Amino acid sequence: MSTVELNEGYYTSNHADNDGGAFWIGDGSTLTATTNQLNVFENSADGDGGAGYYEAGAAVTLHDVLGIDNTASGRGDLAFGADGTITDPDTQMLILDDSSCASQSVHAGPGNDEIEVDGSDTTFTTGGGRDVISGSITDALGDTFTDFGVSDLFILTSLGPAPAVTFDNSSPIQSQITFGGETGNITLQGNYIDKFFFAVSGITDLAEPVTVIGLADPFPILAEKVAVADTDPEEQGGVSMFLAYNNNFLISVRTEGAFTSTDNAVGYYVRTGENISDVTIFSTNAKNGGNDNVIGVDGILTPFIIEDGFVFADGLSGSETLTIDEDGNLLVNGEDSGQTLYHALDSLNPDDENRVQFGMSDSDNLRVGFEDGLNLGDRDFQDVIVDISLLAPI
């Protein structure tokens, strides 16, 4: 039994045919890298163990940036020896390349992880946070994910046009993701019966077809003056990608199920990083509904409300230039409008509170419920309800 603690910037490699590679972590031994900024383990030869083989019962903990690469026929590298597991509490980049190993188990931690699939059948526990699983569709087939959630995303490339994606979430034990023209699937362990899966396609910066797969909660059942649990919309990566990877929407205000004593105006803008553009008010009073087709969106379409803004919005001629500053204030022709706005992003709200609930009403419709009023009002999030629906490509 042994304990190994790595120093910052640790690098080990094996470029020969030595069994065991750089080190061998046996049953009951521990390998820990608690403060590393960079850990790279590489094996480009045929030695069993690669950069570091560990047996069943070994405990391996790594942090921050981690690269693991086994490009030869060795029995397995650091991440994949025998039945052991790798635990990574705060990975920023986890690159796994070990198609020669038959059985792998990878445990990430609560950080926001970037995990690259490698073509071997691997069981991943992503461990919380906003995790992104990338690689090719072919390499992802056969993998299992034990805790894929609404904060996580698959971003998978394909050689040809992005294939059709099918979801089977009828089982309370596990769900399957399949791809047209491909043999095999991705398995998600757990009960996803009440969730909405969706897939959108696009093109990467390298002109590769890409398929983005996300998961979203259903829109909650709302009732007047019945408080609902607060959720952080910024943690719902699937919702963001539903908006970011589509370009044409119908945005509309629902009158059914909404109730408030205030006459709120409703608008939207396009958000790209910190930049906000195309600010538009499409309903001067949410009680009367309203809708707009938004075509050619380049960014994330984001709704907002103007609290008791009917008189203000109704008095606009339509020729004004509307902008929103870095603090979330509405400017008219460069001048502060003096209106109170509530946004989907907490940081733009005057009280820094979450003012929205997100959820899918079906696979092509995102629903957003707003809460108006001082101190979050009655927290029922049905003062204004906005639907954002996909339109067919123009």
C-alpha cells in the first residue's frame, strides 16, 4: 500500500514498452493531486499500465486540468486500470483517449467539467456542475452516464450530416439515445420519464456537423399565490442551448394561467455573451397577450418584462432606439427610461433575485414564468407567462 501526492505541473509519460509505465498504483493505494494546475499522463507505447496503471481498490483523485492519453496497446492508463475509478472533484478539462481498454469507469466531481469521449465503453459519473460531453457520435456509442442532468450537454460531431436523434425515456430505470444510421446507443441511468429531451444541429467553427443534446424539466404547475421552489435558470444548460442553436422563433404571451394586478409590458432581446442587442417590446400589456416572429436570431433569445409598463410602452412611437445597459436598465435613445425591468439573468435584476421559472411545455416549446412585485411578490411565478416556440427554418 502506498500514497502518492503530485506537485503542481506534474507530467509523466511512457514512450517505451515497459510494463507498468511511469508508476503502478496497486489495490488499496492512493494517488492524490490536490493543487495541480496541469496533470498530463501519456502513454504512446505498448507497455501494460501506460502512464500509470492502478488496480481495483485504488483511489485516484485529481483536480483542475487533466489530460490522459493512451494511444497504444497497453493494458490501460491511469484512468482505466482494472476496475478502479478516478475521482475528480473539480476538473476543468478531462480528456480520455484509451480505446484499447475494455472496461473503464470515470468519476468527475462537482465542478464544471469538460469530458471528451474516446471510443471505449465507459461509465461516467459527471458529479454535478455544468458538464459538457464532447467528441464524435461514433465514440460516444456504448457509453453510460449515471447522472446526466438538466445542467449537462452532449456536443457531438459527425462525419456526414447530423443524424436524426431518437430518445427512449419510457423506462424508470434508464433511457437510450440512438442516432439514425448508427449501431449502438448512449445509455442514461435513472428515471427520465417526466423530462424533455431535445436535439439541435449546427456547424462547428471547423465546419463539422454537430449535434447538441440537452435535457429540460417540464414547466411547473403554477397557481395564483402558490409559491414554487426557486431554481437557477443559469444552471439549465439544456435550455440555453435550445435557444442558442436555433434561429427562428415565435415568442408569445400567454393569458391562460397568468394573473397579476399590474399591467406589465413584455419584450425580448438577443444576448451574445455580455452583449445585448435587438431590444424589442412586443406586448404593451401582458393581460392582452401579444406575439412576434423572431427570425435569424444570432445569440440567445431572452424575454424580459417591464413592471407596470403599459403606459410607458403604449406611449412609444416605434421609431425610438431601445437599448439595455450593463446594469439591466432600459434606455430610450440613450436616456434612462426610469422603468423597472425583470430579466432572466439574476445579475441584471435590480434586486439580483431570480425572477423566472423555465421549463418545456413540449419538445418544441420553452415556457418562461415571471414573478413581479417588490421582494419577489408571492413567488408564484405566473404573473407573466411567455412561450418561445420553434419555427421551421425560413
